[in-house]
Amino acid sequence: MAIKLFVAGLPYTTTDDGLRAMFAEYGNVTSAQIVTDRDTRQSKGFGFVEFATDSEGNAAIAALDKKDMDGRPLTVNVARPREERSVHLFQNRPKNTMGNSSRRSYR
């Protein structure tokens, strides 16, 4: 059974391939992804690594959690399931008929 790990405290220069290489010595990494900012494409300093088996993932947690990497302590643990996002917050908000829906008219 596969296990997905959350990895935080990564140097901002870490790439997907670098993350994969860091975890590869603990088992078969099926995916490795650094989370980046949508606009700037810069790393946010965390990512996710998925292993083929739970035992490989647990070995990586034991070896890398709290390990210092470029002066920053890593946090490695089992990823929580992604939460469902609510429907767009402004979906039921009345629209401004003055042309710019992001501003409210106070007339």
C-alpha cells in the first residue's frame, strides 16, 4: 500500500528531482513534488513524497524527520488527506451593476 509524506522546512532551492533523490535511498519513490507559488513559481519550502509501501515511508520518516538541511530542520510526517474546499466564497454575493464586480457601490 502506498504512503504519502509531507515534507516541510526544505531549502527554497530544492527541486522535484532533488527531493526525489533525497528520499530515494529509503525506498521506491513513486512521486515527489515541491509546492510552488502560483504566480512566482518559487518554492514554498514544502512538498510531498509518495512511496510504494508504508515500510519505506516509515523508514524515511525515522531517518529524515528533524534532520538539519542547509541550516533548517526538516519536518517529515504522513500527509493528511486533502480537505474539500468550499464553494467559491462570493458565489451567492449580489453583483454590482456599476461595471466592477469587485467593488461595492455605496450610493
